[in-house]
Amino acid sequence: QVQVAESGGGLVQAGGSLRLSCTASGASVSVDHTDWYRQPPGKQREWVAGMPGSGVTSVTGRFTVSRDKTKNAVNLEIDSLKPEDTGVYYCTVSGLRNIRGTLLPFDIWGQGTQVTVSS
């Protein structure tokens, strides 16, 4: 079974930076894409940034997605934090899993990690 978990959230001051981490665990897993979403309070979930499984780094404005091979993780770094960056940040991983010789697709969401930016 594939499991996805986020970590690194917390309370930070505006103007600072924060790094969130996403790990996917499970045997015989091939990752096609990792994406980060967020859900601000009272608003709908929105896409933040993403990277293909073969990628190393992807930059979208203040958001940088990078791969940490030593920890088998995909990180999201947010620079110049703003109060409107407050929300629950989710990681989603999609790919293929080899189950007894059959490749089956998966798309798993983590439980989310809270980021609160104070002004």
C-alpha cells in the first residue's frame, strides 16, 4: 500500500521562508508526478506547484519544488511568506505500483500539514 505524508508545517512570520517535505512509501512504486496543493481557511483547495517523477527542481514564483534523494522526499520551499499563504498544504503523489507483475496506477493524497503565517 502506498502512503504519502507531509511534514514541516508550523507558525512562521511574514517575509520568512518555510520548507515542507513529502514522502511516499510503498514497495515497487514508480512515481510519475508529485504535486503540492493548499487550502486556505474558508476557501477551496488550489494547486501550488508540482514536478514530474524524473525532475530535480521546479520553480513557480515563490514556490520551489525539489527532490531530496537522500530522504526519498519531495520538498516545497516557500519564500517571502505572506499571511495569505496560510492554509493546509497537501502533497499528492501519482504513479504506478507493481503488484504481482501488474502495473496499477495510484494517486494518493497526504493528510496535510498546517502552515500559518503571521503578519
